[in-house]
Amino acid sequence: MAHITITTQALPEAPPTPNRYQELVADVITALDRILEIMPKIDEAEASGRKVAGSRLGVPDAFLATTAAAVEQSPELAAMKKLDPSTTRDNIQYREALRPLYDKVVTVGRRLYFTLLWMKDSDVADALQIYRIAKELASDRRSPLMTALVANMKRDLGKKVPTKADREERKLTRMMEAITEFQQKQQQTQEVQKAA
């Protein structure tokens, strides 16, 4: 008699198949990574660990150029070795050259963010309309399927719509908190006046 041994092992999961948007985004991210690889000074700035002082960022580039020229013209200032005129000029040119790129990237980011918000808003508007219609259809209780679908939508919406009583209770709570805060401030004022 032959023995049969059965072993159970989980099948290896296949990686999920990316959709067309995920493939497009992967291509764009690869291109952005390539841009970051060829852009000078980005890694240097991040690796420096130096904090940026916001108070210094408002100083005009014209002042920097004038200061670089002063260091070049004055042996006393050059001897201090506090500012390298060629590095300062190079940094000014870098900022001027990259400003349009920065503006473009920020603009693309804002447009992309708005697109994401707009698409969700459109979907939510349609889904909420379907939900209202489904609730209306389920209100007569003749369709168990519609009642179940509405229950599923309500569950996944996860948002309890406040009733008028809930709104009134919150309003009353806020009012009571304001009265309590006012009374505490009055009491503190009286205590200060008594102490004085």
C-alpha cells in the first residue's frame, strides 16, 4: 500500500499588477530621481547639516555681489577668509538659474494637488447623490437588497450625520464652557484686585 503525504504550503503571492497610473507615476518618479542626480549642490546642501537662518534669507543678492566685490578689492577683507567671492558669485548664479525650475516644480505640485482634490470631490459628489437616492429607494423596505446596500454604504461612509438634537447639545456645551471660562476669569480678576 502506497503512502501519500500531503503538505500544505502557502502559494507564493504574485506581486500586484500595477495599473496604468502607477506605471506612469513610476516613470515620472524615475525621471525626477534622474534630475536630482544631475543637479549640483543638492546633496551637498542636505549633507551639510547646517540649519538655515530665516533672518538671513531676506538679504538681497545685490548685497552679496557687492560684498564679494569689496572682498576682491580689499586685501584686509580678503585676509579674513570669511567670504570666497567666486563661491558667492557661483551661488548667486545657481539660484538665479534654478529659480524658474523651482517655480515650475511648485506650480506642477500645486496643479497636481488640485487635480487630486478635484477628482475626489467629483467622485464624492456622485457617490453621495447615489447614497441619497439609495436611501430613498430603501425607505419603503420592499427591497432587502437596497436596504443591505444602503447599510454597507452607511458603514463605509463612517460619518455620523449630526441630528438637530446633537447640534443643539454641542451648542449648549460650548455655551456652558464659555460661561465657565468667563466666571473663572472674573474670579481671577477679583482675586488680583483683593491682593492689590
